Amino acid sequence: MYPDLQDKVVIVTGAGAGIGRGIALRFGREGSIVVVNDLRPEAAREVAQAIAAAGGHAISLPGDMTDELEVNKMFDEVLRIYGRVDILVNNVGLFEFGPLVGSATEDWDKDFRVNVKSTYLCSNRAAQEMKRAGKGRIINIASGAGKIGGTWSRGYAAAKWAVLGLTKSLALELAPEIRVNAVCPGIIDTDMDAAFVEEFSRRQGITPEEFKKNRAASIPLRRTGTPEDVAKAVVFLASDEASYTIGEAFNVSGGLVMH
């Protein structure tokens, strides 16, 4: 537990499921004030309710974080209610199956709009508010794929590499008052991963269980990760324990990615 996270106002985007949900729930357990954002209002509301049911403090503010007007609307509401933004976690992301070569320009644009533009828009607005306060933390959820590439991920790996570049640029520009870092998950057990497993087990002519067993064997820690594994890294980077850490791309991959 990190006592310094108590009562911090934390925005987690794309928090309606998967990694984002795990991050939001963990901040709730840390005693933070959690703003749960998701494109789907009902998903955001469910996570906020789960945090409240566990004794935490959360509100849901749904919206499309690729739309600057909606980003500003969300931040304006947070500032109206709480008067500040202490921590931003950019978790909005998109992974769609398909080859990179021969992909449609519209699909490439979509990969970058969801994965990169959302991170830029939210970081840009959050940084302005944090600079006025003289402090803040931004954590971007990138991916191990942004370091090593990936097949059948269309523009995903390239977009996540761009998130890493954005992270380092922001870290340099905003230091020392605002600390910016990234977390790079590996294979994490989420609904998004379940769709991946279903597709690629079918391609290989094996059962999803066989596919997962074979895949886990390729990971040094011999298991896939959980949203809580990622959340642990995020709250650490958000805490004072990481006070001398900026511009890092923190791997949470069970050893699958080691640089």
C-alpha cells in the first residue's frame, strides 16, 4: 500500500474492463479518488460502483478520449468537482487483428487515433492543469509489442512505440514537477486477450486451452499476467516510491520482454 496515494484525484481512461478496470480498482483500494472513464457509460458506471462498494471513492465520467471536445468536457467536470487532477493513467487502447502490409489507411489511422491521439489529448490537458498546481504524475499504458513488434497486429505495435516516444518527450519537457512514465504489459488475461486466443487457436487448429498452455510455456515465469500485475506497476510509478523515475518504459511481461 502507498499512503501518499490517499485522496489523490486519479483519472483512469478506458477503465471499463481489462487492464484499465484492474488499475481503477487498485487505486480505489489505495484510497484514491478514482475517476473512471470509458467509452461505454454502463461499463464505467459498474467499475465506479465496484470501487464504492469496496469502501472507496469513485465517479464515472464516460466519453471518447479521441475527441478533444469530450476530453476537455471530462477534465472540466473533474476540476469542477475536485478542483485538481493529481494522476492521469492513459489506458485507452485498441488491438484489432490483421496484417500490416495491405491494411487499409483508415485502419492504420484508427490504430493511431485510439492508441496515440487519446494519450496525447489527455496528457496535454492534464499537464496544463498539473503545471498550474506545480506537481502531478502521468502513466501511459504502452505494450511490450511497442518494443519488439508483432505479427497480425496491424498498426498496434507501431502505435504503442509512438506512445513510448510521447512518454519520453513529455518526461523531459515536464520534469521536474511532473513525472511521466509508461508501463508495457506483456500477455495479460483480459477479454481482449481471450479474443486473440480464440482467433489464433482456430488458425493453428488447436483448442484455446492448448494454445494458452503452449503460449505460457514460452514465458519465463510460465504464466500469463493479470490486470492486477499491471496495476501494481502503475501504483508504484504513481507513488512517491518512484520519485526518482521518469521516462521509463516499465515491463510487466513475466520476462517475455526484458529491455
